[in-house]
Amino acid sequence: MFSKALAKWVALVAQEKLGKDILIVDLTSIESAPTDFFVICSCDSDVQMRAIVDEIEIRCKKEHLPKPKVEGINSSYWILLDFFDIVFHIFHYQARKFYNLERLWSDGSFYKISETGRLIPVRNKSKLLAEFEQNGG
């Protein structure tokens, strides 16, 4: 499945650029979902958020991937990159806590990415959701 591979690729780029609390949400089993996958990460600053966006755009061009539609680039709280089959949400910690997409789309399957780049299924979603609500991501 191309969209799952793209979601993993985006997560790895975010990880290289020091995005934190990266989560991949598989929405393919949800009939009303707006896309196949969400990739969500938190950042410490708007500079870091923009660095991730810039890196994604550079690598898309280099690897001949379609450039995503970018929303919120002038915001310092939430930037969205829309690849159609996946949507990448780059949040400042407080915005992630406020919008709480993990809770909204908790019917999806959650994955984290290991330091070696493997997808790891999240077995205890309740615990993860509680941590995000408490810490903001």
C-alpha cells in the first residue's frame, strides 16, 4: 500500500528533523475518514515546524514525489501537509493538546516509529491518549 509507505516516509523525515511524539494513525478502516493516514508530530518552535516542512518539500522534489498542499505555514501552532492519501499534522505542543486529533480519531490503528525506522503498533491506546492529554503530545 503506497499510502502506508508514504506515511512512514513522512514520519521518518520528521524524526530526522527532531519532531517529537510522532504518531501514525491508520484510518483505512473508518468509512467516513477524510484520508487513509494521519501522521502527527509535535515541535518545540515554529522554526522547527518550518524546518520539517522545508525538508519534506526538498525531499519530495528530489524523490519525484508530488508536492503536498501546505496549510498554516504562517501559523506558529499547526501546519498541515496534505498528500491526499495521507495528511501530516505538525503541531506546537499546546495546539496538539488543544485539538487532540488522537482522541477524535481513536477508532483508527495507532503506530509509533522506532529509532531504527520500524512501525510499532500501539497496543494500549487509552494510556497513550491519557499521556497526550496530560503532556500535550
